[in-house]
Amino acid sequence: MKFNRRMKIVLLICVFLGIFATALLYNTMKSYVEPVEEVIVPVANRSLVKDTEISDTDVRMISIKSNLVPKDAIKTKAELIGKRLLDVAHEGEYFFPNRISERGVTRVVIDDMYRIGIDIENISDFLGLQLKIGDKYILYSKMPGVEPVKLGEVIIVSLVDLSAKEVIDSEGANLKTVNVAVKTEGEMKALITAEQNRAIEIIKPPVSN
């Protein structure tokens, strides 16, 4: 009796394994037999350097099976034209949202100035503050119980959101970093110290040019 019972258990296990193997084989064969949809997507027409403003001739459309296209790759040429590369793109590569800037991002000339990035979490009064590339602001060091100390005037060079994408202004964006430029090395060092203490305050509205 015990032997027959064990045999039944073994047979049941074999049946279940057989069903599982059959289903797996069916799904595998189905993936080979069923046609995969072809899609048309943009890729770099040639190798492009960082900061290139993408034009029509920089992009070519290719037809490829949809399952071979990265999920977050840009799917249309219209999303690319007029935007700027934040990194190099090699010929045949796909374009991704976090590697291009928004249309019309201002290019700020900061020759002979010192550039530094400030994490948003280190700005004490950022909530509700509107920042825009190219505008000027005044930064203060604001320590608890101490009178605010002016750090100097800065120019907003670029704004980067949480997905590492460059944006034009802070409206509607989840900013991570504000890149600014200052005139002197002393201002830069003071700004670094203030950021380390998470004691930076930006006054608004922007200082007029």
C-alpha cells in the first residue's frame, strides 16, 4: 500500500512537471512564430558632440522590431529637433530624454567666472522660488541666530531635475541641482562653505541687468 501511494505521488509530480514543461515550450514557440511589430524610431545619423543643437540632418529614422527598442528611448523626430545634447551621441545610437535639454535652453556665457553646483536641499527658502537660466540673483549665507551674510551675485547657468535632465526654469520641475557662476574665487569659496552648512538663501526677484 505504501509503495502504491508513493508511486501515485511520483506520477502526480511527473504530470505537473509535464504540464509545466509543455506550457513553457508552447510560450517559447509562440514567441518565435508570432510576428513582432515593426516600429520606426529616430537614431543619431552620425556621431554628435556634447552641446550639439539637434537638426533634421543629425537624425535618421530606422525600422526595427519593437522588442529591440529600449523602453525609454525617444520615439519621434519632433521630440529632438532644436534641442541640445547633454552628452555625446554615437552614430546609430538611440536618443533618451535625460540626455537632451528642453527646447530653447539659454546658453549662458561665463568666461572668466567660477562655476559651482548647488543641491536644492541646501537652499533654505527654495520652496516657491522661481529660477530661470540666465537670470541674476543674490545669495546669502543664513545661519540660525546670525545676521545673513551676502555671498555675492550669481548667474543661473543651468538647472537640472531629478532625472538629470536640463530644464529652462524651475516652474513645474523637480529640481535637484542649480548650477551658478560667480565672479571671484572668494565668492566661490564662501558659497561652498555655505552649501556645506546648508545655509544658502536666494533673494528674489532677480537683480535687474
